[in-house]
Amino acid sequence: MKKFLLGAALIGCALATKAQDTVKKASNLTITGYAELYYGFDFNRPVDNNRPGFVYSHNRHNEVNLNLGFIKANYDNGTVRANLALMAGTYANANLAAEQGVLKNVFEANAGFKLSKTANLWVDGGIFASHIGFESAISKDCWVLTRNISSENTPYYESGAKLTYITNDGKLTLTGLYLNGWQRINRQNGNSKPAGGLQVYYKPTDKITLNYSNYLGTEGADTVRVRRFYHNFYGIFQITNAFGLTAGFDYGTQQKEKGSDETNHIISPVAIARYQFAGKWAVAGRVEYYQDKDGAIIATGTPNGFRTTGYSLNLDYAPVSNALIRLEGKVYDSKDDIFVKQGSLVNTNPLITASFAVSF
């Protein structure tokens, strides 16, 4: 009898240990998801129901649609990590139009491993979110419903490899990137030159975030390729628990032609103020300016090029912690008549957008 009880106890311990190992292994894998529905009304009433060409998120007029929905698996055991997220929505249709086949539906697909047992040093490769800008494709994580012009016209995603170092206190993150190009999964046909970038992310306190990112690469086939050098600066300041400010400035240059010392310039400052006036309610306002006189990124063919100011006012209601209902009014005001309204060119573009986003 004693032998039987001892054997049963040993079997029980073995099963308990196995169950604990199973739970531990399962805890390394996390499944999450996100879905954002939206309705946008462009008062210029585009005939094809598409917003202007420099808009990629929430870009459909007068229809209820899915901007972005994805399901994501994340694995991290402290030494090896990986992410895989598949998506659908008008964001994917607009932003990944140049990609091939099933790549159009890849939001993230990357894997990495830790290089040091003592230092927080990682190398990752694959498809991952851009290192440029403070507004991502996930609208729920941004202070304003729609993206600013500079966020729309810098990479949302990148592919290649990156080396990341985080200090032990978590305040400083340094990243070096080897990339396939400017928002590209596959390198541009005829272009043999890789691209790269750096990111310095510093968070001295819970209320202050400072960031500098850059990108250096070439655009076009080798025979005509021109060099692009882009810089992104931003700071996020949580002045009080309820009130915060974000300020950003982008500056980019691009050769006028291969071998030339002359460059085109892109300038874009942006500022956002957000105030949470009640537990579930917040309001935010944004002012932005984007100047690309020579059409390096946004071409217009007009005398002054793309020189546009944007104004946004946003209202948020969070019924529960993982859901957000938003309403935004926005107007673009351009130096030249670059917007189409009922067959005529005008210099303004007002619109209103509503969205409902859920994460799980």
C-alpha cells in the first residue's frame, strides 16, 4: 500500500510539473487583435470616393469601411522572440499597393534573438513597424483619429534587420537598421543599394519622451537613383495627468538628379495638444504644415508645389478600456489649388471622420 501511495505521489508530482511547464510555455505566447471601423465624409466629394493621393489611412469617402483589422501572435521567452500579424482593410489596400501577393496582408512578420546574457541587446529581422514618427497605423494608440501628413508620407512599415540596445533602467533605446528601402518589403526593381537608419529613443521620466530617427537610402533604379536623407524629431510631454503636448519636426533632402549636389527639401512641423476632461472623455487639437515645393515625395505639378497646412479637432469617448469611439473634423489649406471639387481645382479640403476601434 505504501509503495502504491508513493508511486501515485510521484506520478502526481510529474503531472503537476508537466502542467506547470505547459502553462509556462503558453505564457510566452500572446494572441492579440485589433479592428477599426470608420466613416469619412470629404466635403469636396471625390467622384471615385478616394481621398487625395497623399492620404493612405481612412482614405475612403462616404462609406463605412474597415481601416485596419489584424490578428497578431507574439512569442517571447526572454532569449528568442517573434511576431506575426495578418491584416485587412483600406489601410492595407492603400499602403501596400506596391507589394506582391500575400505580402499585401502582412502587418508584421519578424523574429529576433538576444545577443547577450547580461545586456538587453537584440537583433531582429523581417517586417516590422517603422522607426520614424510618433503616429502609427493603429489609430487607437494615437492622440488624433487620422494621421498627420508627415506620418502618412513616411514609412508605416519597413523590412530588413535591426540591432536594438536598451539600457538596464529602460530609459534609453538605441536602434540601427539595415533596410530594403523606403516603406518596402521587397527592394525596388533595378535598385541594388540597401538603405539604413538610426533611432535614439529617450524617456527620462514617465512624463517625457524624446526621439530622433533618420533614414538614408536611394530612390529609383540604379541608372537614375537619387539619394534621400530624412530626419524626424519629436517630443511627448505629459504636463499633467490630464493634459499633454506632442511636438514634432521632420526635415528631408533628396537629390534633384543622380550625381547632383543640388537637393530638394521637405519640411514638416506638427503640434498636438490633448486634454482628458473626464474619465472616459478627451479632446485633442492638431496643427501641422508640410512643404515639398519640388515634389520629392508629394508631387502636385503646381508653381508652389505641395505647401499645405492642416487643422484637426478630435473628440474621444472610451466606453471601456479596450474600445474607443472618435469623431474628428479636419481641414487642409494649400498654397496652390491642388484639391478637386466638383470638377474644379480648389485650395481647401474639409472633412469629417468617425471611428470605432476595439483591441483585444
